[in-house]
Amino acid sequence: MVTFIILLNVESNRITAIAEQLADMPEISEVYSVTGNYDLVVIVRTRSNDDVAELVTNKLGPIEGIEQTDTMLAFKAFSKHDLESMFSI
């Protein structure tokens, strides 16, 4: 399993609508509205990097109101939760 964190800047009047649209995508595990430099944080857990490339390029890119994305690959999880079993495909 590969985990990516995608940080998004979106039009302020579309934060909720975009968050709900993203949360409905099967590739996306979690969506958070946050404070700070970004508006939304998206967690993606998938089998391959190619799946995330497809998501960012072909599914997030066309969404009107997304102004900028910053995608990060998680190297290692430091969690007390068994994330593998929680998100097994």
C-alpha cells in the first residue's frame, strides 16, 4: 500500500462542494478541511504510484475551483493503528 497526502488550495466559496466531491471518489480515503496555507488535505491509499498519477492528472485537474495541488508521498507510517488492515483493498 502506498499513501499520498495531497494538499489543495481551492476557491473559498467551493471548499465544501469540492471536499464532498472528492470524498465520493473511491480512490480517496479521507478529506479534511484545514487551517493554514491549504484549504483541503486529501489522503489517498493505493497500490501504485500510477493510480495517484491518474487521480491527480485526470480526476482532480478538471475539477473547477481547484487552484493548486501539492502531492506528497508518505515514506513510512508512525501510527499505533493498524493502517494496513483498516485500508486493505
